[in-house]
Amino acid sequence: MAFYLGLDSSTQSLTAVVLQVDGDARRVVLEHRLEFDEALPHYATRRGVLLSDDPLVAEAPPAMWAEALDLVLSELKDSRLDLAHLRAISGSAQQHGSVYLARGAGSRLSSLDPVRPLAPQLGPGRDATAFFSRARSPIWMDASTTADCEAITRAVGGAQALAELTGSRAFERFTGPQIRKFARTDPGGYARTERIHLVSSFLASLLAGRHAVIDPGDGSGMNLMDLRARRWSPVALEATAPGLADKLPPIAESWTDVGPLSPYWQRRHGLPAARVIAWSGDNPCSLVGTGLVREGLAAISLGTSDTIFGLMREPRVDPTGTGHVFGAPTGHYMGLTCFANGSLARERMRDGVGGGWTDFSEALRRTPPGNGGTILLPWYVPEITPHVATPGPRWYGRPSSGPAADVRAVVEGQMLAMAAHSFWMGVQVTAIHATGGASVNADILQVMADVFGADVFRFEAGNSAALGAALRAWHADELAGGTGREWEDIVAGLAEPVASSRVRPRPGLTALYADLLPVRAACEAHALGRGPDPAPAIEAVLHRHAGNA
Ligand code: ADP
Ligand code: XUL
């Protein structure tokens, strides 16, 4: 019998999932979450983020993530599980965030005093400058590096060249632009920096008591990694900051054994010398945690933001520059497209029909697919896909017939946008695993199935990133032990959708939505000032589907 621990350090919380494997039986035996704001109020974060005068800046204290790790491991020690059987630990972390360790950090990692808590040993309280060369870490919500994105893009030969090289054009939240800004605005701090980690490799380093590697899954969220070669790109490093190659950890496969859990954790919490497996980003871990280990499956997460992602065997890059290609922890690639206007846009329309999700569903059921030719681009906040800096919804076609039609407009608008902006992945989607808060709504999933022409399954695992990390720990342990297991086998029975939740596409409607896709694209092009008035195209589709729409 063996236990595998998966941790997920997200924006707001640290979650632990323990997987028990006993012969062919495997099950999750513990799930535990610590909310940063609540458990560690002395860092004064709100939803895990430090307050800032500049709305474009988003930072968090790395000492808080370390203290949370210490607390969660001590809480595990107090659980009824016999952790002497703990074989391996891996983790997931919010992507793109970076942690700056000062000179001497490497030796301090290996000489922590097990009698004392972790955080005070990393420096004096909130201004932890002794261990960290920067006490506040920039995170994925930061949007303050536009000038750095532009400079990097120019230096590597344009947005398309950067996307071909690293998997994404320059994005403000990506780590390369963030490092460039730090080196430019605080050259002293940058010079004092011994190692720049991602949140994932930082936490793995704390566990192993030595600098850990960065895996290709998280490394591809930096605009610094050569996507195909899976190593740092000299051109991208050069474009970012001086002497950067010496400050970055090496890149190594996601199943790398970083070393045993350091004596600090063994003595402090009575844990065994379990293998520490390289950590990865939350999206790559969720890929495993939602069972997407072969091409043809996609996950759609309907949360605060909506994302669509799936495994890709080949690194096909989005020619339109909105999607990302990351390394997958299986050794393949994954495509991901992120939409900022998710739940908030749906909630706005829900409030229009009475304020409840039942009213929302009812509205979807009594309005016709195609919505009588009303098309909405629901850009209530600045949109990531496509890039829309100045928010404001854009309505096209026939005017909406009222609040119920508005509900259909937002759901159809979102699903059509997700379908349109995932074509670049070049994957024929046959089944979709729906996750996130809104995935409990079967009427939303019906529109999803009709638009994509694919079966949709609800996926229950709330902690898919932490579960993915635990499964990765198991996979790597098997590999290191010389047995190895297929990924399909690793995820079987654990990272699987609810079979009874299957929603089938309705054939006539898939044809209707296939016709609406280019029309919606024409609306988007018009809204962005890149195309003619789409009104005639909308009328033509209405005419063709007169009985349906
Ligand atoms: P986060 O991205 O913050 O983790 P979640 O994935 O937990 O978000 O999703 C929370 C959201 O789910 C809520 O803000 C709400 O809009 C939405 N939601 C909850 N229940 C329903 C429902 N029945 N139908 C549609 N949306 C729902
Ligand atoms: C992905 C991204 C977010 C963070 C959230 O590119 O920025 O999904 O990983 O934790």
C-alpha cells in the first residue's frame, strides 16, 4: 500500500489531495484546503493577492506560500493516515508567478532548522529580504508589463516568431516580461538574485531542500522556453534580461525525481524520505486531473474565467496569437485558450430573468437555438480572447427579444467563441469534460454539446489540479521504480467524468451552429475594426435555417 500526495498552490488557497494505491485499487483518501486570507491573515492579502495602488499590478508574498506549505504538512501529520507509507509528493501551482531568491538561498534551503517553523527562517516577516531578493512576487493577474512585452517581441523578431519559438506571443502575465520589468526597475535586486523560480519550482525546492528544476509544463508559460527543444531559448533569454541563464534552474521532464523530502520536513513533521517529483503549473496538472491524456478530449472549465484546453501530440501554435501551447506533463503538448468573460457575464443575464439559476435554465429552454439571429460578443470586462482592451458588449443581428433571449445570447456567444478560438489546436473534439461552477447546469451543457457537435460529460473533481499532481507523483514513482504505467491506466477510475451526466448533441442544431460560426467570426472581425458589416451574412443564415433558428 502506498500514499501519494498532490498539492495545489492556487491564487487563493493551498489544497492537498492524498491518493491511496493498494494493488489495483486506488482512491482519494484525503482532501484538505487552506485559504490564505483566512489562515494567514498577517500577510494581509485579499483573495491571495496583496493590495496595490496600481490596478495593473498583482503581487503576492512568497513567504505566505511557504508558510501555508508548513501548515498543511503539519495538518497532514495530524490526520489519521499512516504517512510512513508516503512514497512521493508532487505539486501544482498557479502559472506564470515568479519567486526571486537572494544569493546564498541554495545553502539555506539545505540547512533549515527542523525545530523552528519555516517562514521565520526565510527572513524577517513580511519584508523577507534576507532569503528573497524580492519580497513580493508578481502573479498571473499582473498586467503591468506591456512595455516589456513589446521590447521582447521586437527583439525576437515579432509576435509570430516568439509564438513559434515559445508557444505564445508575449503576454503581460508571462514570466519573461515580468523578469524584464524587475531587472529594469530594480537592477540592484536583480543583481542580488541567485535563482528565479516559478511558484511551482520554488515550492518543490522547499520540499527537497535544494533548487528544483522547472518542468516544461510550467516553463512554457514564461516566453523563455524553446517549446520543441524543451530548453531555455538563448534568443529569448537575451531579449529579456542580462545574465538570465545563470539565474534560472534547468528545465527537466515533469516526472523528474528532484530528490528525497529534505531532513527538515522529515524531522519537523515525522514524514518519510518520500520522492519529491517536479511540480508543474495548475493547467498542465488539471490536464491529467481531468483525464485528458489522449488527443480528441477537451476540458471546458466554466468558472470566473472560462478556459478550454486539451492534449496535443504536436506543438501546433495559434496563428491568431490568442491561444497558448504549453508542455503537457505526459511529455506531449497542450493547447489552452482563456476567456475573461465567464461567470460574471452569465450572472449579469441571470439577474435580468429573476436572479436564480433555475430562471436562467428556464430561459435557455424556452428560447430557440440560434436566438432569432441575435449574436452577442459578451465583452463586459476587458477580454483576453480576442484581445479587447476597452470593454463593452457588442450586439449584432436582430435585436434581442428580452431578458430570456439575453440569457441565450450570452451562452451561445460564449460557446461559439470557445469553438472558434480552439480550432487552431487542430484537434477533432469528440468528447468534452465540463468542469467549474457552471458545469452543474445541464442546460448550458446542452448548448455546449450542440455547438461543438460533441458529447459533453460533467466532471466532478473539484480539486482537479491537486488530483493531477497526486497522479503525477504516482506515475513518476512507478517510472523510477522501473515498472512504469500507461497514463490511461493512471487516470482510470479517478480522473473520469460522471458517465450518467452525458449530454448528446442534437444533429440539426450542430448544422445550425456550424453555419453560425463564420457569422460570429465576422461579427468579431467587425467589432475589432477588421471586417465589413456582418448583417447580410446573419440574414442569410436565418434564411437557410428558417425552420430552426
Ligand atoms: P472560480 O473560477 O472562482 O474557481 P468556480 O469554478 O467555483 O469559480 O465557479 C463559480 C461560479 O459558478 C459562480 O460564480 C457562478 O456564477 C457559477 N454557478 C454556480 N452554480 C451555477 C448554475 N447552476 N448555473 C450556472 N452557473 C453557476
Ligand atoms: C493560465 C493562467 C491561469 C493561472 C491560474 O495561463 O494564467 O490559468 O494558471 O492559476
